[in-house]
Amino acid sequence: MSELKLKLSVLPVEPGCYLMKNSDGEIIYVGKAKNLRNRVRSYFTGAHDEKTMRLVADIVDFDFIVTQSEVESLLLENTLIKKHLPRYNILLKDDKSYPFIKITKEKHPKLVVTRTVKPKTGKFFGPYPNAYSAHETKKLLDRIYPLRKCNVMPDKLCLYYHIGQCLGPCVFNVTDEQNQKMIDGITNFLNGETDEVMAELKEKMQAAAEELEFEKAKEYRDLMGHIENTMLKQNMLTADMTARDCFGYAVDNGWMSVSVLFIRSGKLIEKKAEMFPMNDSTEEEFFRFIVQFYDLNSNLMPKEVHIPKEFNVSLLDEALPAKVKAPARGAKREMVDLAIKNAGIAIENKFEMIARDEERTIKAIETLGDVMNIETPRRIEAFDNSNIQGVDPVSVMVSFIDGKPSKKDYRKYKIKTVKGPDDYASMAEAVRRRYTRVLKERLPLPDLIIVDGGVGHMNTVKGVLLNELSLDIPVAGLAKNDKHSTAELLYGDPAEIVPMKKNSQSFYLLQRIQDEVHRFAISFHRNTRRKTSIVSQLDNIEGVGPTRKRKLLSKFGSIKRMKEKNVSDFTEIGIPKNVAENIVEKLNEQA
């Protein structure tokens, strides 16, 4: 962290982008800033939520790029996120382009749904964010306007002619005037002008009824109903025909929900919603979403983008080719409010689903108790070890209450009494220390103890609990398959495989527990090794105790930097001359 502090102290007070890196040099987060020094420093000071703390825990280095303006940093940030795909950034899925309805530019035109827009090849309507809606609208128009259907003109009449969906230009003389009349009708329909076609269909329905052609009359009636339903979905916003998108957002429990309402030809034609965890401010996450959204869906770009009035419109206005506005009143403000409402509902639904998931989790632990023939294990504690050939052995315990991780109850143990790689002895020490303290402090005992391992690990833990601590707590083992995935639950005396369905909620719970305890053990071991590798080189230097070790590491940051220093560099920070000489001599010997 000392090297990070040094880099933080020389950061420029300029706008730009920063790239956070982990111990493997991988870029794990990209952000933008109006003031790079203040923004990047903020990650390492003050309190943060859990997601940001996880990000900061993985940062070991960072890089930055200065830009001319905050607008440039917003655009650059989007480019960098797409290039590096950082795991802590949100990144919209790069789906296919949205479809359009197209009238082809041919002597005998066709009506098609396409995702490729080439203006010279025809007349395009859309885009349609809902592909199903585009195809259903096209089917409706096929029944009303009998344009040609075949890709290659046949030499005889096809089925479409016989069902009244084609005029048969392959055989009959269909004039330009006939085709143009159908094109005009389709154009008016897709622009929302359906009165004329509805009047025409009503007239045909009445004529068919008078001729006692009731089946045909019913067909016209049904067709009118389809049109009404189609247009009902496209609620009128305003007489203004400007294409615009209205964005709203909601924030809850560290998550952001964004809803987009698409307004085309004065009508609300569709909405799209996304939800993602936040790592930055509300404005930064919101603007980042919008820039990515249009970058991935460039064919959706409207003439105007409307956003809530609390945001700085000018920044986004410069970053997008559309005009960005924050309407304060009227129908346009109402549409932004509607987008906000949709976003709020989406995020409410998310957390309602989480609550329901908690109900399923409670059911999972009840079922787990049933299949093991024990009381419902509301408190489960799981143990795992980590070491490399016996070096820096550690053990950890994770706690799950009502099927959810209780991180405040997690515990780490540096193994003190075991020499060399002895998995059983390491686990015995951790279990002994854990439950000796639990008994001493009268803390709640678990309903079930799970060990990451097989029968040997189970017997070791049982021996400590029963023979040393007089505790009778159920102990189970989780065995893995050759792909290192949870395979079987072991329990009983003698231990046997507990029959469980691999797709059951109870088995999923066991998988989560095993993955979590393993992750926690590996993380703790890595941190322990990193600290040991630094501190061990200062061991056995006469005059350097724990206090001076901390002082040296705080000042110089690493052994590598200390090796570059001379005696006077150490005396300047208050180290006695004889001790400074010892440090320089010993570190040079290690070089």
C-alpha cells in the first residue's frame, strides 16, 4: 500500500480516466474523474460499501490517462471498458442490432423485417427494440396490403395469391400506381395513421355481412381488433413527432436500475431496462450506462435524449450526437417520471425476488436437516485449510446463518503448532481454538460443522470436539470430484454418502458454502504469504524489532527500495546509526 500512497501523492489534478489493476496486472476497474487525484484517493480513504471494499481489496496498482475535458474522459472511459472488459465495471451485453421494418426499393416491392439498414435499398421504419413486435406488425400488414412475398419471382401463382396476401405480379400486370397505393398505406399505418384503413376494413366487413359471407366478415372484424391492440400498445405522448428516448433510474442497496422509454412518431413503442451493482456515484454510473447503450446500439440513436432534471445535461449533451434535455414540466417531464417509475418497480421486484430466494434458502436448510436426520441447521460453520508445501499454513472458518453468509462471524487462523504440511493437524488446531473461545465467551454454538474434506478430516474434528471439549455437534464432510466441484455430502458414524439430488436447493447451498470457505482460505493465505515474504527479510537483523519493522515498511514501502538506500537514509528517519549499518549490511547480503 505504501507504493500506492506514493503514486497517489503525485497524481495530477486534471480530468481523465484511471485503470485499477490486481496482483496479476489485470485491469479490474476503469473509471473517469474530473479531478484524478481526488477521485482515485477517495478509494483508499473513508468508509465504503461492501462492493467497493471488495474492489479496493483487489487493487495493488493503477494507471491513468489525462484528458482535455470531462467529456473526453467519459468517452475514453467507455472505450477502455469495451477494450479491457474489467470485471468490476458494468458492461452492457453486445446484442444484435434492433430490427426495422423495410419496404424494398424494387419494381414490385416487398415488406421485410431486417437488422441491416441501407437507406438506398428501401424505406425503413423503426427501430423496434422488441423483435417480436416488429414481426407481428409485419404479419398484420401482410394481411392488409398484398405486396409481393417471393424473393425470386416465380413463373406461376403461389399460395400467398390464393389467400389474398399477394396480387400475383408474376402472372398479372400489377401497376406502379397499385404498388404505390400499398406503400402509402403501410407508411401511414407505421406512422400511426390508422383511421383510413380501419374505415376501409369496416366497410368491407359490412359488405361481406350483407352478402352473408360471415366467415369473411369475421376475418375483417378480427383484423380490426388486431390493429386496435397494436395501436393500444403505442400510447400517444404528444403531437411532436421527434424521435426521443427517456431515461429514468432508481437506486437501492448499492444497485442501480435504469429504464429507457422509446418514443417514435409521437408514441411510446417500447421500454428497455437494465440493473447492475454500483461502484461509483449515481451520475457517473447513469451517464456511463447511456454512453455504452448508444455505442452498442448506434442504430437506436434518436434526435433527443431526456434525463431526470437533477443531472448535469451539458456533460452528456457533448458526449452524444443527440440533443440531451432535462424537461421540467409537461408531457415530456411526465415521460421521464414514467421511466423513473419503471426503474423503481424493476429494482423493487429484484429485492422482492431476493426475499423469496431467502424463503427457498430456509426451506433448503430445513430439507438438509431432514436428509441428515438432525435438527434444522440454522447456524452452519465450515472450515478449510490452505498452504503450499506446509509454508505459511492457515485455516479459516466461515459462518452461514439461515443459509446466508454472516461475514462478521468469519474467522482466520494462522497455524502455530504444526510443522510441515499436515492438513489434519492444522484443522484440529483451528477447530480447537475456535470452540475453546466460543465456550469461554459463551457464544452461540453451530447446529452443524462442515469440513472441506473427507472421512479423515471429519474424524479429526470429531476427536477435538468430543475428547477435548466435550461437545456433541454434528460434523459433515464435503468431498470434491476430479473437477474440484462439490460432489458428495458425507455424514454419520461410520460416515456415509448422504443421498441428495444434485439440482436441489439444499445441494446448491452446500456448493455455496464450500466455494465460500475455499475462497476465504485462499485469499487469507495469499495475504499471509505476501506479508511474510516482506517481513521475513527484516528478521534476525540486530536492533530491528516489530516497531522498527513497521516504521521501515511505512517509510520505504518495500525491501527493494530499502536495498537502494544508504546508512544516512535510515538515520534520517530516526534509526540509530549502528542499527542502520546492520540493516544495510544484511540487506546487501541478501541481494
